[in-house]
Amino acid sequence: MDPINSLAQRANQSIGEELVRRKLTNEEMIEQAQPLLEKYLEEGEIKRACLLKILIWDLELIEEKNVLDYHIEEFHLGYCNTTNYKIDREALPDFKLNECWATMSIPVDFNSGVFFVATCNYLSSAVMEHWEMRLTPKIFWYLTDLTTLTRTLEDLEKEENKESEKEDEKEPVKKDEKKGKEKKAVKGKKEKKEKVKAKN
């Protein structure tokens, strides 16, 4: 199985169990969401393969506000609006956007040996374990909402695509420069030969 799909599967399974255990949803609702989750995973729709999104957006079975309020009251988590951050990919570890989609989490900052990570999936032990292995030695967790994080990840994708397009545009220029140098080298050799002939 694709590593990102496997990560998403583990993330969704563990958060599903916790949502039921903490009475934020029930087993019947999880069963209703399961076919859609499996469909998105099979089709490689990693952006949509999120149990919370399916329960809240697709099926409208639970309210996101209730889930957010629970996190704040139970874990005293601070809320992070990820769209307010200018995420510097160079200053942070080399993370892939797909692993952010799979875990619905993103590193937003790093300061004094501490990584600041915003997540929608704080209840998922698989998500915690994944980022705690990736980012050492310490993580400070924030809570964020689905809409905000989705917008942030989509904006980062647009930036990546622009950078990729710029690189593609540079490539023909490099080839043309190389051809130009080769032509000059050939021309130089011809001129030298002609000068030698003229002397003789």
C-alpha cells in the first residue's frame, strides 16, 4: 500500500475510535462514513480521505464546533488560524504536503528547539506518533479547523506549482545556453584551424 494512504488509514482509524469513545459520535455514524472514506482512499483522493471531513462536511452528521469545543475544554489547546502564518518551508523540515493532508496537520513554525504544529486530528494517536517521530525533540500542539487548514494546504500547493513551473521555464533556457556555448566552442576551433592553415 502507498505510504501516504497507509498513514491516512491509520490516522482515520484511531480518530474514529476516539470520537466514539469520547461520545463525539457513535459507531453507526462511523459505519456510514466508512464507504466514502474507502472510496476516497482507493481513488487517491487524499485531500478528501479524512473521517472528520466526511462526518462534518459530506454527511453532516456532527458539528465541527462541538469537536473544537471539546478539544479546548478537555486538553486546553490553543486555536491556530494557519492562514495567518507565512509558513517558511526552508526553515522547517522537508515535509510533504501529502503527509499534511493524510494527517490533517501542518508544522507552522520552529523556535528555540520547539516545533509548532496545528492539527484537526489531535485525538488520533497515529497522527501524534507520526509527527513526534518526524519533528524532534519537542512539539507544541495547536488546534485548527478543517476550513482553515484546507485553505492553507491549498495555498501551499499553488506556491509549489508556481515554483515547479518556474523551474520548467528555466530548463529550456539552460539548454539554449549550453547549445550556444557548444556552437561558440566549435566556431572557435574552426577559426583556430583556419589561422593555422593561413600561416602554413
